[in-house]
Amino acid sequence: MRAAPLAVTALAAALLLTGCSGDGDSSGGDSAAASPSNGTTCRIGAMDVEVGPASVAPAAGDTGNIPVTLTNQSADCTLDGFPGIDLNAADSSASLAPAEGAKARKLTLAKGTAATFTLTYTRGEAGGKASLDVKTLAIGLPGADTQKSFKWSYGPVQGQGGSADHPTASVGAFTQAGD
């Protein structure tokens, strides 16, 4: 009857050893993208997303700011990088770059906690050749390949250098909400 407890102990030890990698990282995953708690990248589908309330640019040439709050509705996850933002018009779209001088922070979000970032834009002239007539805002998270779209109600976005393909808009870094 002693053989059964020894077999169970040996099996448990073997299972523990197979869970370790040779480099000292016991997460078993890519440590560059891993969260300290569970190694998962945040997914937009697992987030409650609130766009606004915005400080809308009232006229062409004015600057507006749109805060976006992401509340994690799932297991712990990590945001590491900048949000992926696309401004979509009827027949074109443009991806936004990080704001000048912004530095990405790696954040781990537990279930129920939130992060925020701000989108800044310059309003363009309605119908202007150098304005992007934005219809939707698409938000994606770093390391994930899906986006969530939201109606854009902030007017056209001014283009840089006379081109609507390069909007005068940028995205800020993630910050922990409530900090």
C-alpha cells in the first residue's frame, strides 16, 4: 500500500518541474509581454470603455481633448505600450501616433480597476480638403489585434501639411485611473 503515496508524490514533483522554464521564468510565457500576476495582455473585449466626456474643440484650429477610460472586467491583465487609435472617415482612415514626449508605462489592471488615456486633436474646417471627416474612432490595446469602434461626434480633424491623411491628433500614455 506504500506504492500509491510514492507514485502520487513522484507525479506531483514531475508536474511541478514541467511548469518551470530553463531561464528561471516560471510564467511559461513571453516575459516581455507578461503580467507579473498571470501573463496576459489586456483585450479590448474584456474592457468597459467610456469615451468622454470631451473638451470639444468648438471651431476650426481649436484643440480638443477626449479622455478614454478602460475598466477591466476580466482577470488581471497588462497594458504595455500605447493605445492603438484609428480615425475612420467614409473612404479613408488614419492611425494616431503617441503625443510628443509621452512615455509608455506598463500597467497591470486587476478586475474592476481602470486606466485612462487622452486623445488630443485639432478641429478642421468642415468640408476642407485638408480635413479628415471622421465618422468613427477605433480603439485597440497594445499587443492585441482587435479594436472597438465608437461614433465620432467632435467634428472634422485638421490634417498636417495640407493632407487629411495625417491628422493633427495624438494619443497619450496610459495612466492608472484614480492616481
